Amino acid sequence: MKPIPKSKAPMPSEYQEQCQVVSWARLMVSTGQEPRLVLLHGDSSGVRLSIGAAVKMKKAGRIRGWPDIFLAVPMVEFVDDLIEYHGLFLEIKKRTGGVVSPDQRMIHKMLFEQGYQVEVCAGSDQAIRVIREYLGMEV
């Protein structure tokens, strides 16, 4: 008898990974563990739109390359020098094989130059770890 091959669960999409991060953040807020996470905002750029809806979103200000998640919490760290961030931007990619586009690289660089921490995360677990570290939560 041949062994039954193990079925591989499909890899979550970037959209699904982002939803996992938002669900975790909402749980942290609702249980009182981290109220600052109410200031976590998810961009809808990972959602497929009709051409008409995409045109409307562009007119309304959607920017190509904009990160998926923004945490509007400033942070000051004292390591060797003072490090100050106005907030945290996260680009969520699939756990494996995610690629940062040239538009994303350009926007990430500009945001960093304006005083924001910008991180590219492979999956929701890494994104949650980055958020926890940023907020000084137990990791």
C-alpha cells in the first residue's frame, strides 16, 4: 500500500495575512491588552477592484506602493541615540515568495525619510511580532 500523501494547506494570500493582523489587533483592543491598537489602520490596496472602482479609488487618493497597515502611534526609543518614529508602516507579503515592487520600495524609502518606521513582513506572524516589539509588548 502506498502512503497517503500529506495534503498541503494553501498558502494564505497577502489579503488573508493582513486580515489576520487586523483580527489580532482588534482582539488586543477588545480584551484591554493593548488599547493603542485601536489606531491600527489597514489599507485596502490588496483588494481586487473593478476598473471603475479602481479609478474612483485613484481619484480619492489611493497611491501605488502604499503600505498595507499603518499604526498611528509615535515611538521614542533610547538606544545609543534617540530614535523617534511618527508611526509604523507595515507591508504584508505572503510567507514565501512575496516581492516588494519598485513603487513600494520608493514609497517605503520616502516614508522612512519622513520619520516613520517601515517594515516588510513575511506573513501575519512576523507582522504581529514587529508590532509587539514596536509597542514594547511582551514578545
